[in-house]
Amino acid sequence: MTQITPKASRGQVVAWGLWDWGSAGFNTIIVTFVFSVYLTSSVGKGLCTPDQLTVDDSCPTASSMLGWALGIAGFFIAVLAPVTGQRADAGGRRKLSLGVFTYVTVATMLALFFVKDDSSYLIFALVMIGIGSITMEFAGVSYNAMLRQISTPANIGRVSGFGWSMGYFGGILLLLLCYVGFIASDDGSATAGLLGISKDGGLNIRLVAVLAAVWLALSAIPVLLKVPELPATEAGVRLGLVGSYRALIRHVAALYRTEPHTVFFLLASALFRDGLAGIFTFGAVLAVNTYGFSAGGVLIFGVAANIVSALGAVVLGLFDDRIGPKTVIVISLVAMIAAGTVLLFVSGPTMFWIFGLLLCLWVGPAQSSSRTFLARLAPPGREGELFGLYATTGRAVSFLAPALFALFVSIFDVERYGIIGILLVLAAGLMALLPVRRPVDTLTRQEPAG
């Protein structure tokens, strides 16, 4: 582990990173690789007639409904994020906010245990996942705001990278535990996993949701115990809903007057980050419903995808200072658009393994260099404000990729064409990023290479 400066103890940094480790319970298991696949391939199957079913008897209508549910959740996040972002940045109730939103998310995950493989349970499941998506994002606002409490300008990148890697590797371990213990089975077997859990009524997958909930609940405890709370500010206490929006507008207007390219980057990154989220959100659904993966096979792919993303972030991170974060992001987006375009025209698990992993290879570098880009832009003493705006603008368009995915599935009645919606969001982010000026290091006032 990297050397931690006196701003925070090593234990506080590890405690902070463990929340990211635990977040895999919702992001990786519920939304991406396991429960979303269960909803679209088992729970929602009854929504289609036999001639409408696709690979593995899956129903495109269920995938479309999942997309709309996540899109609606993204809309509420966009509307409410300024309030939660302002209050998290002001401090005083940061840990309380993190704890409340985290454990509401845990409650929605536990509720998924009652979702049997019958289409009558689909709406309830989508509501729970939608609420969980909202509260998980709000918890993430408070979590990211804590980064300044446990780091300094000298080590914020290393501390942030540690947390990011904890999220990836937490996802890998949890996916393996789920596959080996709850999902792996022979064709036709009535039980699954080393634990021999019955598949009847989707019991093995429903228990995976419980495991993921416990994983998140336990992983969140250290940060709530070890990282100290900041004292409340008077402005943070008095700001209400209207006041938060007024303050946000003032801050953005002032930022636009003094540092317009920072605002341009916030808008561009909001677009391409939503596209990145769409890749992981719908990748597993497409793998099973369109490219012929089994439920177990998609978990193995999920492990490989997390490993590839983590390695991509580490390797391309070495080039960040040499060629500049903007260059890394542009290369990553172009590569992802190319790989996604190929996926529109190929079929079968082998092709998805090749081009799906190529997509994932560039997700990590794009995410990591996006954070680096903003860190270079942030004037000393205003990092928290900028990262608060980073979270807010990111969620302001968070409905785009899910909604466009659902729209193209609905138009063509073919799940594969949902990829077009994700590619359009990535392309829009790329076009918006190209005219943005390269960041100037606020400490040295020098432009990095690239």
C-alpha cells in the first residue's frame, strides 16, 4: 500500500476503501451480473409469447422494463443530487448520510429475496432496484466527499486509486463466491453450487441477493467507525432544497466565468461516464439473452471483466502523466465505440468474450483518468466543491444510457440493438470532450504532456 500522509491513518484509509469493496454487492451482483440477468431471463419470461422469446427463452420486454426502471431512477438522482451533494460537501452529517443511504440500499437488496421466478414479481423487483440505485448513488456522494478527509493533495490520487481497486477486487471475490457457492450446476440439476441450494423458485439467486446485502452491510461498518466526522458549517445546516439549488447555480455560474473549460469537462464527463455505466449495467443481460451465455458463464465473464478493467486502469495510469489524461480518455472512448460497434454484428459467446473484454479493458482507464483530469483542474482548496459538481453532473444525465438502451430495444424489438443507445452516449461524450482544453496542474501551473 502507498505511504499515507499524517492527514489520516492507514487504518482510516483502509476503512474508507472497504466501503468501495462492499459496494460490489449492489453494483456488481444486483445491477450487473446476477440479479438483473435473473430478472430478464427468468422472472420476466412470462411477459412474452413463445415466438417472442430469444436466446435462453429470455424476453426483450423485461430488459426494456429494466432499462426504464434504471432510467427513472437516474432521473430522480439527477433532480435530487444537487441537494445531497451540497449537504455532503458542507459536512456535519456526512457519515450519517452515508450510513442511512447505505443501509436503505441494504434493505432493498434483502427485499429481493422474495422475488420468485414469476413475472408477477417483476414490478416489485424493479421498484426495489430503482430505489436501491437512488440510495446507493446518494451514499456514494457522501463517500466521495470523504476523500478529502483522508487524503492530501500529495496523495489523493493514490488513495482514490486504492479505493477504486478495492471496488474491482471486491467484485471479483464476491462473483467467485456466488458462482461457486450458489450458481454453478450441471444442466438439469435441481440444486446449484457447493452448498447444494435448490433452484426451485429461483431460491439460489434470491439467496445471492441476501449474501450481497450482508457483504455491503458489513463492509460499510469500518468507515462509519474509523473516519471522523467533519464539524457542520452554518451554511450547510441552513441550506434547504431551494437554497441548495440556488447555491449550486451560483457556484456553476462563477466557475463558468473563471474556468469555463472545467465546466465543459464536467458536462463531457457526465455523458461518457453514463455510457461507461451502461456497459456494465447491460453487458451481462446481453451476454445471456443475446450471445448465449449461461447464468454461470456470465459470472466467469464478470470476474474476467473486473480483472481486465483493473489492469487497464493500472497500466494506462502509468501513461497518464506522460501523455495526459485527456489523451487516455479519448483513446479509451474510441476503442470502446469500435468494440461495441463490432458487437452489433457478431454472435455467440466467443465473439462476446473477445469484444466484450476489449470494451472492459478501456473502462477502467477512462474512469481513472477522468478523476485525474478533474484533480488537475481543481484549484487548491476547492477540490471538494469540484468533486461535488462532478457527482452532480454525472447523475444529471444518468438516465440517458438506460433510457436509450430501452428505446432501441423497444423500436427494433431486438435486445442487441440496445447497444446503439450506449454507443450514442459514448460518442456524445467523446465529441463534447474533444474541444476541452488539456488540464493545467494547479500546483505547478504547467500542462502535462499530451
